[in-house]
Amino acid sequence: MMAETEVEHRASETPKMYWQVLLRLRWLLGGTIGLAFAVGRMIEALWFDPNVPIMRVLGDVAAWGLLGGLAVWLTLTWVSRQEQRYQAGLEQALRDQQRAYSQLALLSEVNRRIVDSATLDEILDAALTFPRRLVPARATAVLLLDTTGIVETRAHGAPTDELTRLRKTLRIADQMASSRHPQMLTSADGADVCLALPLHDGMALLGWIELHLERPMTIAQDELALLETITNEIAEAIASARRRSREERAIYQLERAIAEERARIARDIHDGIAQSLAFMRMRIDLWNEWIESDPQRLRAELMELKTTLREQIRELRRAIFALRPVQFDELGFVGGLRRYIVEFAGQHSWDIHVDLSGTPSTTSPEVEAVAFRVVQEALTNVAKHAAATRVEVLIGQADEGLQLIVRDDGQGFDPGALPEAPGHVGLRQMRERLAALRGQLIILSRPGAGTELRAWIPLPPEVER
């Protein structure tokens, strides 16, 4: 590679050497040709017209020699100047070609680095590195926007407090909010200079890159265009990385919800059906002894077994019903929730009253998921502990949020005893789900007077009617 470069360099130097020699020798060549003109004119005058006065001959010799030499000098000068301009054009074209090649190589390296980046941090490292390859800066920083404001994610060359001062002095945030192209920002006294590169994915401003310079400088248009292309590539990579992160987080949350549901079902089966079956297995050993010794007592035990089996069958059906998918995709949230409540009540022969008319027409999937889990857990608790005959489920809006009410006429309980009650793990899970959305849970109950569960979930302004 070095040999080829040396050959090209020598080849470009050869014509340059020729026209430089020609340009230096133009006086000698012009004088020589002018002298030849003069000698020829003198010989012509003396040979063909010997009677011509000598002064006239000398005048003609001088005139023709001067004209001939001047013509040759002008011709050689013009030719050498043209060759000089031609060689300068070739050299400029070669420099432009090498510049374009280096820019394409840099852009290719950026694309390769972004493709190979597995995390957002690696992309941000590239955002801090590549612009400095084109514009030398004393300090650089990468800033991103999120719901809380502006966050400095990367910085190099200056402490954070110094960069914060420069941003306030140059009002970089205000300039970037209204621009999609690189901006050269200079303070009033000219002491602070920053080239700000917005990171825009075509839809929204994601942040920007700051290149703080030592002094004002002019950047070529092709370099500005390349910087804009690089920042656009980085912005799209950041947006893609964020989408991947959200998708991975959604998958994780889905898997976590499935794991929690499996744990709840396993706990229900273990605490209910499994323990009852284990207890009955232990009782069978006694029944073998009572067949002959106490048949009357055995008969009472079998009647109690029948009642217990009936309860366990009901509990098993409740667990199976909880595994059935709710058809929100086909019926919508309100229709799917109503169908679930009615079928759940039918499993327990409740007198059910459902009013979901206050449900907003548009709610986020997170709010719908939490609302469904609250209603599901509330109905499950009624079935397990309340011994109710009538249940009401109401959904409406209150205090800029979604309010859910589940009311029963069962035996009630003392809410103050819930922290010590091992059978109310579902209530704790309800509180955790609501707390994740900044919601609240209130339980109104007393022994013998039924229970009313109230849950509240905040809604964004655009969802309210």
C-alpha cells in the first residue's frame, strides 16, 4: 500500500517538475529565440539588400528580436500557467476524493459500530467518540431527554459543573428544542463556543451531542452534512435500543405475571385441596378401626367427608376457572370483564349486580391488567372467606382516576387483623399492584356486616371523559 502511494506521488510530481522547469527557463528560451530572430534579420538584410542603412538594419534587428522573444516568452508563460492550474485542479480533485473516501470510511465504521452494539450504553459511547473524529473538541457530552427532563449520559474533557455552566451560558437546550440541524453556538464575549448536534429520529428530539471548541472555527458544509448523517444514524439506533428495552421489559413483566399467577394457583391448591386430601388420608386409618368398633361414628365421618369433597370440588372448579383466558381481544375490556364476573358468580350461585358503565372507553393495558387482577382477587376472596349470597361490582371514575368497588353481604371480618392473617396474601398482592401505578386500596368491613373493597387507579388526563 505504501509502495502504491509512493508511485502515485512520483507520477504526480513528474509533470509538475516539467512545467516548473519550463517556467524557469522561459527567459532563456525567449532570449535565445529573440537573438535567433535578430541574427536571421541581419543576415537577410546584409545578404539581399546591402544598400540598406545600417541604423535601419539595427532597428529591424532589435524590433524583430524583441517581438520574437516576447512572443515566445508570453507563449511559454501562458502554457506553464495553464499547466500549473491544471495540476492544481488535479491535486484538489485528488484531495477531495481522499476526503470523500475518508468520510465514507468513517460513516461505514459508524454503521458497523452501531450494528455491533448490543446495548444502549455502547451506542452512547459511539455517540461520544465519532463526532470528535471530524471536529476536534476540548470537551464533549451526550445528553438524552426522558420524562423527567434532560440527563447527561456521557461526558469527556470537562467536569459536570463546567459543562452545566456552558449550557446555561449558550442556552443550548433552548436552541436544540427548535432545531433539527447542527448549530454553532457562541457566547456574547466569544469565549465559549459549542457545536451542538441534535439527535432526532424523525419523529421527536431524543437529545443532543455537545462539542465544546477552543475557539470559533468554520466547518465545511460536507463535514456538517456528514455530522448530521452520523447523528441521525445514532438517533435511530437509540430509538431502536429503547424499543428493544421496552419490549424486553414487557416480556419480563409478562413472564413475571405468569409466574405470580402460577404461584397463586399453586398456593391455593396447596393450602386448600392438597391439605384437605392429606387430612382425609390420615383419617382413613381411623375409619378402618371404626368399621367394626364404631360404625355410627364412621357414618358421621363419611357424611362430613361428603361435605368436604363438595367444598374441594368447588375449590378445584374455582382454580380451573381462574386459568381460563379472558377474551378481552374479542369482547373488549368491559365486555370481557363483565363476562368473567357473571360466569364467576354463576360458579358460586351468587345474586350478582354488575355496573361497568363508568369505565373509560380508552385505558392503558397496564391499568386494565391491574383492574382485572383487583376484581379477580376480590371475587376469589369473597368465594373463599365471605360465605356471601349477593355480590356487587361497580366501576366508575372519581378524583381523576378509575374507581373499582366490590361489595358483598357475607360474614365480614376485622380489617385490622389482616397483617397477621396468613390467608389474605391476595390482599397484599392487590396493594402491591395498585402501588405500582400509584393507586390506593381501602377495605370497609366488620364481622357480620359484609365487606366493601374500594380500589382507585389514577388516569392520565387524555383518558378522562
